[in-house]
Amino acid sequence: MRRISVVPLLSLCALAYYIALVAYGSSLVGFSLFWALLGVCGFGGSALAEWRRQQGKPPLVGKKLRRALAVLCAAGALVAAGCLAFILTPRTTGGAESCAYLIVLGSGIRRDGNVSATLAERLDAAADYLRAHLEAQAIVSGGQGRFAPFAESQAMAAYLAARGIDANRVAEESRSRDTIENLRFSRRIVRRQTGGDVPVAVLTSDFHLARALLLARRIGFADAVGVAAPTPPLVRVDAYTREILAVLKLCARIILVGVR
């Protein structure tokens, strides 16, 4: 009986997931493109292997190379599991109620200027926090992306204002391009407004919180605490896959040049 390959089925799932992400509001050319490329490569590889089989040609990948690839895949899976354990470790701690500032990290806006679904979850959590902690000030952090019509912080501030948060409580940080700059530039705002460092809470998505707090403490927010926003179910696989790669990149950066 001929063995049925699962590669075409997995490739179809990857392509379907990409289409679902784009329909949900993800960028056509963002990290979500990874799933489209994965699907195309899977179909292409399967088609080539089938063609060679029908032509009576030997497989492109011999047994020794297949074993080596299997070892590499197993090692990669172990590394990914370690990163995932770090990401999933609970990072929310007590003390958020006494923080003078809430730093809300951006997560992208669409070409029409509306916030993404992930960012909407963060801002909803921020609005809830600010209603419950009336003395806290907020910093919404995010610069202008390549395809965005304006800075992310502008859309974030408008979103909070539409939900009844006083604009005088919200400062915009509009220059950052990544999480490190989110926190570095937000700290400058805090120090400029207070003359020093004060207790802060960092609000971001649950998948992003572990890395964000690690960076916050390295940058100078020694007593930073975390507030987690939920991740929309559809984007979880995409978000956690991207975060695993981001953690690996951060580890390499810390080892090579450090983060301050």
C-alpha cells in the first residue's frame, strides 16, 4: 500500500492559516507571510519528490542527510520548547496597583489607521486598568510602521479617548520601532515628567510579557511589574511562533552586545 504523505495536508493548513490571518486583519507581508511561504515550499517539495518518484529517480535527500536533518529538527524543537517555557512562565506580579505609570506597548495598526485585534486587546486592558487606578498616568508607545498612515501611539491615544480615558492622563511615545525602543523612550518620558524613576507597570499581550519585562528591567525599570492582555485565539499560533524567534534573537543580542 502506498504511504500517504502528510506534507501536502500540512502545507494546505499553513496556506489556509495565512488566508485566515490576512482576513482577520494581519498584514499581507508581515510575519504572517511565513505561513504562506511554508505552505508553498511544502507543496513544491512534495510535487518535486512525486515527480522524481514517477521518473524512477532516487530521492534528493539521502538517508544520512535525512538523519542529520532529523537531529537538527530535534535540537531545534528542544530550543523552541525552552523558549516557550520562558514565554509561558507567569510574569504578572503584585504591586501593579501602586504604579504611577502604565506603559502600553504597541502591536501594529492597519493601513486604514485602525488598531489591530491584538492591540485592541491591549488597549481594552489598559482602559480597564486606568479606570481602576485613577491616579495612574499612561504612556502609549509605538512609532510609525512602514505601511501605517501615522504613528501607532496616535491611534492608541485616540482609542483610549474613545473609551472615556482623559487625554491629559495619556502621553504619546511615537518614535519607537521595537520593544527595546518602546521601553527606552518611555523611560525618558517618565524621567522627564518625574525627575527620576518611579514604579511602572508594563502592559502587553500575554505571549509578549516575559520578554518585555526582561527588557524593562535591563533598561532601568528595576521594579517593573507586568499586566497581561489576552491574545485573540486566531493569532495565537502566529504570535507564539514569532515570539519564540524573538526570544532567540534577544538571547543572541544579550550575549553579543548586551541590552541597556
